[in-house]
Amino acid sequence: MLEIIILGIIQGIAEFLPISSSAHLIVFRDLFNIGSSIPSNVTLIFDIALHFGTLLAISIYFYKDFINMITKGLTMGIKDKSGKLFWYIVLATIPAAIIGFLFEDIIDGYIRSNLLIIAIALIIMGIIIYIVDKKSPLIKELHNISMKEAFLIGCSQILALIPGFSRSGTTIATGRLLKLDRESAAKFSFYLSAPIVAGATIIKLLEKETLLLIQSYWSIFIIGILVSFIIGLLCIAFLLKYLKKHDFKIFMWYRLLLGIVIIILTLI
């Protein structure tokens, strides 16, 4: 149970910081044996459950924003700023949703178990997000992005299907490349995560085996979701406050260090 709590904490932190929650869950389980006692047929479902916990965190933290966007989007369409943002999120969700659905088996079967690929992805995206943030001016707020820019940020989520690249990392980096200020890039990244995680959760729940496994291991699912939810709420507040005065240098160094450690331990 302690290992379940640790994994929940890892998910709550790594989902919102640009350091890849999927990579951390895999590395801590496969390399450091935290959560290794979870049956292999439960592992992926449990990871999705932890993501569901952070989805709840996003939904609660931004509930006013989501209600406003959905209401304005369905009643006023793109004529309203919040309504326009709603439809931009819908559009930006499509590319990753299609690719994820088509290549889920390949990603789960070959990439999720390859620690060297994960380590390289951590290092590459760490360098990219730092350079992009350093070179790009802070001139756009969230409501000023265009449909094309929203779609490009959505397309960047495809890379995040590979553990290590990080969904928040790729979307924030693309947002900064398009000259969004740091807080706006982070917010749009958070908004985009909601439909993706919700869709993945629903698809898994439709599988007959999922419900049976949840019934058999209900305690670890409940605790994992609860912990990732609480830590996720705290982490959202922290990152939005942190980015008002700081850049992404600390995340780059962390990703580089973690990637190197993974490579060394894997080769040893």
C-alpha cells in the first residue's frame, strides 16, 4: 500500500510538471521496483487510474473555466473568447486521440518497456523545452492564440504518446515556440489533458477485463486515484505560481540527470 501511495504522489507531481508522468511510473516500477508487485495485467489500467486522479484535479481546479468554456462554446461558438477556446481544445485533441487509438498496441508493447528510449526522450525534450523557452518572447496570452496555433499544440501531444517526452512538456514547449507566455502555455496544456485522459479512461472502462480487475483490486485503485488527485491539485497551483517568475531550467537539469541515471542503470 505504501508503494501505491508513492506512485500516486509521483503521478500527481509528474503529470503537471514537464517531466513525464508515464516515464516516472515506468521507471520507478521497472528500475526501482516500486509497485513491481502489481500484477502485469493490472499495471496499465492502474496507470490510467492514476491519470484519472489528476484529471479530477484539473476538473476541480479549473471547474469555473471549463463550465464557462463549454457553456459559451455550445451557445455562442467562436464569437466568444471562451467559446472559441472550447472549440480550439476540441480541435487540438483530435490528432493525438487518433494516433493513440491506432498505435496503442505498438506503444504499449514495445516503447513502454524500453527504458533506453524513455531516457533519450527525457533528455531530448528537456533540452528542447529549455531552448525554446529561452529563445521565444512572452507576448501572447491564452485567448490570443489562433486556430492553427491551437492545432499545432494539439499535434505536439502525439510525441507524448512516447513515455519520456511528456504531454505537458511537449505542449508547453510548442506553446512557448508560438510565443505564448509561460502561464498561458501551461494553462492550455492543462486544459488539453482533460479530454485526452477522459477518453483513455472511457475506452479502458469499456473493456470487460478492466471492470473485473477493478473489482478485484478496488483498494489500490481508490487510494491511487485519491493520492494523485490531492497531489495534483497542489502541483497545479505550484506550477502556475512558479512560472510567473521562473523559467524551465530546473526541469531541464532534472530530466538530463534522470535520463543519464536510467541509461547507466539500464546498461549496468
